[in-house]
Amino acid sequence: VDGTCKSPLLKQGKEVPRSMALANYCWYLKHDFKLQEWIRSNFRFSLSTFIDEAYWLSEQRNLAAHENEYREYDLAVFHRRLFSPNGLLSSLHSKA
């Protein structure tokens, strides 16, 4: 990583409590080439799609947390994008 992130995920081999935010994970997924290489070698899903979905999820989380309003329609979209057969979480399950 080029050092532009001010919240490292790990420090001296241990997780940094404030770095465990979804936005930080998204940043590392997008910018840390070693992490991307590790993911590609250990999982079988589209990394670019996963990164896009992770950013979307982070944005939705921020909307719900900071605007104190999450409409029923938004909740249905959120549920579908997470749990549908081709949703965000589907890529984490192995295909038989």
C-alpha cells in the first residue's frame, strides 16, 4: 500500500480497533494489491464486483446510520442485493 490510508488494518500483527470499519476494508480491497492477490488465489469470485458491492454496502450503512431513515423500499433493495442468488453474499459461498 502506498501509505495514504491513515487507519492501518494491522499494527505489529494485531488488528487496530478503529480500523475495523467497513469503509477501511473497502479502501484496502481497492488499493492493496497484495490483499487483492491473496483474495484471487484463495477465492473464486469477481474481485471487482465484490469491491463495487462492498462500497455500495458501506454507503447504505452510512445512509441508515446518519440519516436515521431507511425506507421499506431501500430495505428491500438492500436485502435483494445481499441475499439473492447473485447477490453480494453469494460470492462467498462455494458453488457445488
